[in-house]
Amino acid sequence: MTESAIHACGLTKRFGALVAVNAVNLDVPRACVYGFLGPNGSGKSTTIRMLCGLLTPSGGEIEVLGLRMPQQAEQLKRRIGYMTQKFSLFDDLSVRQNLEFLATVQGLTRQQEKGRVDDLLRRYRLDDRQDQLAGTLSGGQKQRLALAGAIVHAPELLFLDEPTSAVDPESRRDFWEKLFELADEGTTILVSTHYMDEAERCHRLAILDNGNLVADGTPSELTATLAGRTFLVRSASPRHAKATLASLSDVLSVAQIGNELRVLMRESGASAEALRACLGQAGTSGEVEGTPPNLEDVFVVATRAHGARAEQPA
Amino acid sequence: MNPRRLWAIMVKELRQLRRDRVTLTMILAMPIMQLVLFGYAINLNLRHLPAAVADQAQTAGSRAAIQDMLASGVIELRATVQSPQQLTDLLRQGRISVGIAVPTDFERRKLDGREAIQVMVDGSDNVVQAAAAQLAQYPLDPPDDFHARAEQPVSVVGFYNPQRRSPVNIVPGLVGVILTMTMVLFTAVAIVRETERGNMELLITTPVSRTELMLGKVLPYAAIGLLQTSLVLLLGVWLFQVPIRGHLGDVYIAASLLILANLSLGLLISTRAKSQFQAMQMTFFVFLPSILLSGFMFPYDGMPRPAQWLSELLPLTHFMRLVRGIMLRGATLGDLWPDGMALLAFIAVMLTLAIRLFHKRLD
């Protein structure tokens, strides 16, 4: 099958007067890790919940694994896995009991169940903790257990809602290794995050802001659009330089990183010369050099541009 | 419905319950505590009320009349005083509940057919007042006196509980009260807790059906309800010699009906409540009328019409009639079929509403 795993068109969700998700178009290819990048409240969770049939959309069309949502949600539930933002396994059951319960509920036979649970415990390094209560596990262990629980029935499509928001960097790296392993086996993975470094690892990603999809593509496609617009400024007095540069109309954002300033400029007026001139006028010297754009820059541009567009009619 | 999935949910529920010490204690301690409290402490049939006498007549007749009253056992003589004034003082101080005043012209009044003895009662407690009222029923003279015959034309004979022991009346009803208290709350909280902890979001993305989920959560509690029933019956028979005159099987069928009615009510509450605390509040909203209007504490026949209508809507009312009928009067379920049907209807309505209102969605 070459069709996409998820196809959504004009997807909208309103809660009363609040528009949580606004006319989002999505196309997620199979067997890829697709990221949702956006700040809290940008509509990531709401979109994921609509895609797996937990929420009814206010408008738009969704097709997931060839099934129309939310009408065919029950059929879909056998084929997807969902890892919630908050740990949602049972704190007062042991690791093994949790997995066994989910295996049975997902319709595995008794014979399949034993093998699958043992396999998952080994694979996610939980075999030495199998009789421990889930509630007493560490953050990283809980997260591995939650992932094991979400894939106990080997789903074709896996939804992960901010899976790494409560774990240390080591566990995060480890967790992403597991995700790529699953993608290699053919699982399509849709993962939401607000970490730039995680977004960079995705095969493709969509940036959400205030319920709007403001950019999508592969990370390199997205950063390529900003080529030549990002600069590093080294200055003896970075705070002063920052204030000066931020007042330039062609500068979109200035962020201090240690002693350096990372400057993002408008497409029309992007030049290192303009920055140097500005610093000179203010009496601060500084070295300016071009630097390759990253996803954070993409994020800033995408959300700024959209904010400006939204403010115009008002 | 898939029996393996249903079983998995039930096993999960029992495993969680095993680790929940507070709930476990509640399941076992509550019936025992209530039984002992209601059985021993709450005694609506008062005896040994403290009393004082002011006999100003001091005739053979007046002394005999007072002896008759004391012999009833309802009052116990604590003091003998000189004047009715002293009696009211004692009453006000709370040292006696009943004062008996015999005026100097006792014999004359008796002949005239006027009230010859005054019984003063501490009316601040209704139950005491009712008990003391019995005293007024005692004939003042030997039975050949025509006044006495005229005053006591009707004799009351208590059937089924001739010694008027409260536990006999209370224990069967207590089965129902305990089941109402625990069953509604347990199910309501069991589901809301799952929502609060986020487990529900996981469960509803699995292929589990609404019916599997609801039945799987409710059936373990039904078993617990039957356990509680047995505990109360056992203690009732052992501690208070409560009779079971009808079939024990009928008692359990009636209890099962009440358990299912309460569980379906609990489910309905759980579909509406947003937090465990809300579920608890809603439970009390049902619990209080159940205690007051079901006939457990106050007789149904004494209630005003609207209260009676409300009472008919409560499952506990019907159970109360069933269980008292079966245990105390030796009735069969067949004799009491309207109440059985009422419970079945209640279960059907509540369960349908609960399953309809429970959505496998978050909105």
C-alpha cells in the first residue's frame, strides 16, 4: 500500500468559542516518524485525539489507515497504539500485570500473550522489574512501560503525545532509539513534542501554533527556506548589543546563547552588513558571521508570520 | 462481548482492590460497625426511663396504681418527692424523664371519672414521649371497674416481634442500608477514579466495549455486596438472634436485586461526576433520602403523600419490604412480587441510561 497512513483535510475543533484546531491539513506517509512541534496549547493533543477517534471534530475530514473517522473509530482501535501525555497505566498493578491486562484487552490469545509480554519486558529492559508496582517506577522506566503497553498488539500506527516531557535526556535519547526501531519495522509513528532537538530527529514534521498548521516538511526542507537569514554575533557587551539589534525592523528575533547572540532576519533585508552598521552606530563593536538556520528559527518565523497575518484583519 | 476481555477487567479490578487498604477495610468494617451500633445503641423501644413520684394522696389505691406502672418496666423509680413542683424541677434538670403526680383528691377524682393521675413527660425527645404514653394505658382499678373497661376496649398484640426487640426490626433493613451506602459509592468512585488518573483515556483507545468495561467494573463489587450481606446476616443471627423465617435463597435473591440496582445507580453517577469528590457528593444525595424515606427508620405509612411517592422511587424502600417480609414474616418472593418487579425495573432503567451516557470519547 502506498497511500498515506493519515490524511486529514480542513480538520477543525472548537470548544465553545475557542478554536483549538483550525482547518489543519495533514498527510502522514507510512513507516515514518512524523513530529508535531508546537508550544503548550497549540492544539497538538487535540489533533492527536481527533485522529485516534477520542474527540469528534467540529469540521473537516479524516482518514486514518484507510478508515473514516470518527465513524469507523472502533475498527481503528485494533490497529493503533496510543501513549497519553500523562502516564496512564495502572499505578497499583505490577509491570507484568499491566502488560498482561493490555494484551488481553487488545485481543491477544493466551498463547500469544505470554510470549509477547516476555518479549516486551526484555526489549524494554523491564524484566528485572516485572513484579514491581508501576507507580513506583522511575520516570524513564514508566515511559518505557507505557511504550511497551502501547505496542503490545503490534499496531500499524502509533500516537505518542509528548512522550518525553517528564524524563531525563539520557532516557530521551534511548526512547528515540526505540521509536526508530519501531519505524524500521514498518510502524508509522506520530509524535508530538515541544523539544527542538526531538523535532529535528523526525522524518517529517508539522509546526502547530494556536491551532494552525504553520509549516510542514522534512527538517532540512524547513531549515533550507531560511538559508542566509541567520547570523551569530559575538560582542563584548551582549545585553547591550541585543537591545540595539532588536530595535532594527529587519530583525525578527535575537536570542542570547552564552556570550553569543543568534539573530534571525527578515528575508527582504537579511545582511550581515546591516547588523554591523547598526552595532557601529550604537558604539558597540561585534563580530558578525552567517550560521546555518535551525528548527528553532523555522519555528520563530512560522509563528511570527502567522501571528502577523492573524492580526491584520483585526 | 468478549468473555476473555470481561474477565481481564474483573481480574484487574480485584487486583487493584487488593492493594486498596482503605476500601478493603471499609468493605468489612462498615457492616460490623453499623450492625453493632444499630443493634446495641439504637433502641427505639425504651425501658427503664428514670422517673420520680409525688404521691400526695397516699391511699392504698394510689400506691397500687403507682406499683402497676413501675411493674411495666418502662419506668424506673429514682426518687420520691413531695410536690408536683419538685417533679418539674427534676424534669427541667434532666434528672428524670417521667414524673408521676398523684393529687390529694385522687380517690374522689377516680369516682367522678376525671383524670386521677398526671404523668409528666420530657417531651424534648419524641421517642421518650411515645414510650411514656404507654403508661397512660394502664387501668387504674381492678378489672371490674367500668371506667377501666371503657378506657381499654382494644388490646394490641404485637406479631412477629412480640418482645419488641429493635435488632429484629433493624438487622434485615441494615443489610439494605449497608449495601446502599457501599455499593453506590464504590462503583461511582471506581470509574471516576479511572478518569481522574488518566487510565480511562488509555482504556477507551483499546477495543474494549462499553458493556465489557461497565460489567467488568461492576461484577466484582456485586460479589463483595453478597459477602457483606452474608456478614450482616451471620452477625445478626449470632449476636441478636434475628430469625430468618423465609427461604435464605429468597433473601439472597432480594439482596442481589438491590446490589444490582445500587451498582447501576453508581454507574450512572460515574458517567456524570467529574471527580471522585463529586461522585461522593452525588452518592450522599441519594443516600440520605434512602435512609429517611425507605421505611428503615420511619414507617412508610406515616409519611405525607409526596414523600411516599419519592420513597417508591428508591430501591431501598422495595428491598426493605422484601427483606422484612422474607426474614420476619416468612413470606416468599412470590408473595412480594410487586417490589421485586420494581427493583428489576429500576435496574433496567439505570443500566440503560448509564451505558447510553458513557461514551468512548472524551467530549
